[in-house]
Amino acid sequence: LQNLSDAFYNGDEKLAEDMDKESYNSDKASYNKLLTNRNAHMANEIDELAKGGKEYAVAVGYGHFFGKDSILKDLEEKGYKITDLNK
């Protein structure tokens, strides 16, 4: 977790992406449980909130923004446009 925290504080998206790939390759079952499945669930919850007509602030952990199964990709698949404000 320290490396992921360092990547966040340093804005090192490449390190976060590399860590995501390494995690996937080393233990796919844990990866699916901790990231893929949780990202899909959170994306569904965000989608339901958005359909409610109110405004919300949503916070998720930094690691959920990276990888082939990221929460951002789940939301894009639901039709949301994702804008990276850092770029």
C-alpha cells in the first residue's frame, strides 16, 4: 500500500497502472475480489445515485481508477463521459 500511496502523492499514474497489472498477474482471484467485483458494484451504485436527480460527492480509493477493470471504465460502459481534470 505504501507504493500506491506514493504513486498517489507523486501523481505517478504509470506506477499505479504497473501495480495494477502486477496485482492482476500475481493473484487473479484476489484481484477480482478486491478490484473487479468492487468496481462493478461501486459503478452500479454511482449509476443509481446519478439517476436519482440529486447531486452527490463520491469518494473511492486511488487504486480503483486504474487497470482494465477500473471503475472509470465501468462507468464509461454505462454511458458516462469521464474527464481527467489533471490533463
